[in-house]
Amino acid sequence: MDDFLRLSASTARFTHGAPRAFSFGDDGRLLWFLRSTGPTDPVDSLWVLDTATGTETLLADPRALWTGPGDLPGPLPLAERRLRERTRLVAAGIGGYALSGDGRRAVFALYGRLYGVQANVSTASTRGPEEIPTAGPAVDPRPNADGSRTAYVSGEALHVVPGGRVSPADGARWGLAEFVAAEELGRSRGHWWSPDGVTLLAARVDESALPRRWFADPAHPELPGEDFAYPEAGGPNARVELWVLGPDGARTRLEWDAGTYPYVSDAGWEAADEILLTVQDRLQQTVLLLSADPATGRTRELSRTTHPHWVDPLLPGTPARLPDGRMLTAADTPGGAARALAVDGVLLTGDGIQVRAMAGVHEGRLLIEAGQRDPAEQQVLLLDPATGALTPLADGPGVHSVRAGSGNLLLTTADADGIRHTVRTADGRELRPADLSRPLPYRVEPVLERVTEHAVPTALVLPRDHVPGTRLPVLMDSYGGPGMQDVCAEPRRWQHRQWWADQGFAVVTVDNRGTAYVSPAHTHAMYRGFSEVTLEDQVAALHALAARHPDLDLGRVGIRGWSYGGYLSAMAVLRRPDVFHAAAAGAAPTDFRYYDTAYTERYLGLPQENPEVYERDSLIPDAAALSRPLLLVTGLADDNVHPSHTLRLSQALTDAGRPHQLLALPGVTHMTPGGTREKVMALELEFFRRELGLQRPGPR
């Protein structure tokens, strides 16, 4: 690897040392967060910032807690490893924490051990961390309101300390989110304390009807295989129930039509006598916000959101009840021009703003993240729920986001100069948590353009020493799938693309129809079909850019991608070899009949009802058409896009007599951690140099 790739690998893509996982506590005085000691330290510790004094305090250092050999224990317990995979967490050390209701105490799991730590700077006392005894390896601990008790999951059971096991031994798993909830629906937890800290709401997950998938590490044949339940498109889902578990052993099941609405995308206590839960039908065309009585389990409907295609999940914070009792829901403006907010069914925002998140209530107004200009940017605004008037809080160039806490705000700005976190206190002061990460090597300002009749967002990155008039091979580097945005002003995502450009490529990124944050109409264009819209827009955008930028050599076009981007890359050389001349396809879902229920059926429907859609979007029937170089890459421990996807395509290519390359990575998951991505990039570079006839760049 070259110097940049080594730097990227050693810093976890420039994230080690950056503060993350922020939470306000103690009525906004404390800002909790995780951070390692520097740019090459992978081990995150727990910190707190006193917003009254600006003082940072280290509360828990994993290395100080571990007394065995080495810096840290061995492999993570299975449940914690899978939870980290679902939440895309690559940092070592403390992966996450949960706060008590007063925000003065945190608990966290560390390699199966459970710890608690107290921070009450208002009385100048900080205590801990102390290890909390458990019944076995603990995962996802949650303290109650005053921090006197902690719930956690061990094995398949939900426990409380002090106390003991509170879930029955009935063959189900209690207290953890099922696969589709954590991977596709945005719910990564499975138990919640009541406001009085006595009663628990818990998810009961029965996966007995699901097929099993297996892993084995061929590099270590002495190790046993590993299996897990996986909900395949068209097949059974996990059966999910919500139960109220009382302190005296009483159990009450929440009642709703789970046959019609099997997905629980959110849940929690609104008050001691009310639980709110959000449920969805299997195709996610109807979302209900329900109020439940914890004493009886009976529910009633508070709001209903519907869409003929699917209700877009990308508006966090909705549905919700406002402080005045009115219901806040997501909605589309007429014609699908904008994602909006509605109060009691009446639109509050219009076509001029794309609402992306409802972050809370601040100074009596709604705190929202939204796009008012180019889709690549995001602003933070206050929205008056009575008049719809907007007041900007952070609206400069770049991507701005916010977290609120009792009058204080944490504003995050990401632009070409980097990423900055600023605490804006209620009395007007500004504080910045220390960022110990490595400054980004490149200041990248991609050329952003909207092209084709669909105004598709695109980005072009050229070599830093490019001489106009010099023809460049093109490298397409896009994700292209639903729920994601590539063309964005967040600077980290352009570091690798600038490196690719400096190897001698014109790097093109396209957010085809179906991707997020342009408009509902743009997103829903992918309804009942991935392949046609994705490939059509990628090709049209490439040609439109080449017409504007004549240095793009359309006689040498490569394409690379991971996950849906890998699907796009393989599809490009299989179906449009006239446009694409070589492809590197990583973790490609080559046949969506074998991908998960919630994601796939949201867009394609049920395979039993739409077999032609699944056949059209499968790459397996295209194998015999391969005429261009294709490098297939898969992690053999990928539980999201199982390696069988890549291996099925490789087998079909072999059966058809079509040469290709296969790179199988033992022990590697979907996230490609530990420098694996950079190693793969180095191999991809040699592949594209060879197949596109690219000369090595000279010294800079």
C-alpha cells in the first residue's frame, strides 16, 4: 500500500480520535461522548464535557479496566459483535453507552463485562467506573431513571441488576432488536425502562420459523462454523411482541394487529401510564403510531401515514406527539416535490424545503435538519409549528446537524475544511469538544452538477495536478441504492475518491433516481425495480458529464462499488459493456430473492407476487453475457450480504465459461474493518491499471 492508504487504514479512515456518540445529561450541563486518545488509537473511552466550565473529564478508559494480558480482551462476545455490525461500529473499546434518566450515570458493556460510572459535576463529584456483576456476557445495558438498577441481555434472556432474570425461559430471545429492525428499520434496541424505573418494556423475538445461514472460516478449519437466523425475501419474519414486565413478575402483552403490522420500528415510554410504539405493514406502505396502556396492553391509533409505494423511513423523529398534544408526521407535498412535516395531517412545510430529521423542540419551536439548496448540503433550522416560519441556526455551506439538551445545542458542521463540533449554550457561549483525529489529507471540492432531464446529482473529482486537455480514464464510484446519498458535502467521503483521482482517473459519482434526499419523486422512482432506473441514470449522467468535460475518455470507463454499489458495478459490465470496460464489484447482492425481507420487499414487493421484478433485477441470468473484465470481492463473514451472493454469480460465470477474478476475504464482514478496505483498494488499482491501460502517475 502507498502512504495514503496506510494512513487511511491506521486512522480508520480518519475517524480515530474524533469525538462521537454525543448525549446531553444533567439538564444539559453534561455532554457525554466517546473518543480515543489520538488518530491511530482505535480504543474509544468515555468522556464528559462540563458545559458550565468547559472542562473535559475522562470517565472510563477500557485499558485501565482490563487487567488481563494485552491491551484488551480477545474477540467480542457474539451478541455484541453482531450489534456492532448492525450499527456499523468499527471502533474498539467502549462501543456505546446508555444514560440514566437524569443523565448523571452511564452504563456500558465492554467485551461482555458490565460497568457503570457516575458523573455529577454540579456537586463536583465523579465516581467510577465500577464493574457490575452479571449472569453472563452482557450486551446492550440500560440504566433506569435514577441509575439504581440496570437491565441487560445475556444469552437469550433479559436481566436486571440488582435483581435477576426477568424474562421467561420460553425459547425466544428477549430484550434485543431482531435483524431487520436493527439493519433496516432504524431500531437497534429491545428494552426500555418506565419513567419510575421499576417496570420494563421488552421485545420478545421468536426466530424459530426463519431459515439459518452459516459461516465457516476456511483459513481456520479447526474452528466451528457459526449460524444465524436470516429473514429472506418472501419468507417468514421473526415474530416480534412487546411485553410489559412488572417488578412482581406480572407480564402484560401489548395488543395490536401484528399480522397486518409485523414491523416495530420504534417504541418507548411516553409517561408512566402510556407507551408509544410505531408499527408498519410488511410492505411498509402504512405506518401507525399507537398509544398503549401498560396496565392492560390495549392500544389505540394516534396517527396513520400511508404511501402507495412505501413510507420513506428517512425522517427520524416522526411520527411523534408534540408538547401541545398534536401529532407530527412525515408527508410528501403534492406531486412528490418535497419531504415535509405535517401537524394533525396539515402540511407545515412546502416545496422549498426537504425535511430530513426532526431533532427535538428548542425555544418552543421544532428543531429540524433540512435541505433548502443543493441536495449535497443540509441546514439546521427552527420551525414554528403554528405558522411554519423558518429561522436558520446553521446554514452555511456544507452539512450541518444538531443535538439538543435542555436549552443547549450541539451543532456539527461538515464542509471542505473538515468536521467541527460546537456546543452553543443557552447563555450564548460556545465550546468545542477536543477533536484528536488526523486532519484530512485532502481539501476536496468536487465539481457538483445536476444533469439529465431528471436533474440527477453528480460529482466529478479530477487529479490535483490535472492539466486541462489531458484525456483521463473514468472511474465511476457510486452506491446508487435506495436510502443512501453519495453526492454530499461531508468531507471524509471524498478522501478516497481524491486518492483515486490522483492515480490518474476522472472520478465520477452519481446519485441516480432512487437515492435519498433529492425529493420523494426522485426516491420513489425505484419502486418495483432496481436495475433499469439505476443503470439508465448512471449511463445518462456519465454521457452528460462527458459532454461538459471533454477530458473524460469514454473509451476507458471503469466502475467500482460495494454492497448495492457492487451490484451496480457487476450489472454495468454485464448489461452495458458498450459503456463500461472493467468493474470491481464488492459484496454485491446478486439476486435479491436471497436478501432480507424488510429492505427488499419495501422496494420490489413480495417475490411470490412480483416474480418478474426479481428475475429482472437478478444478475445470475446475465452471467453468460460477460465480455469485460470483472473482479468480484466478498467478505466470508458478511452477515448482511452473505458471501453466497458473490459465489452464486461466480459459479454461474464459471458454468458459462466466462473468465473473471474472485477475491474471497476470510473473516471479513460487510464493514471491511482493520485496513481491509485499503488493501482491497490497492488490488483494485492494479486491476484497473491493467484493464484500462493506465500508466502509473509520476512523483508529486
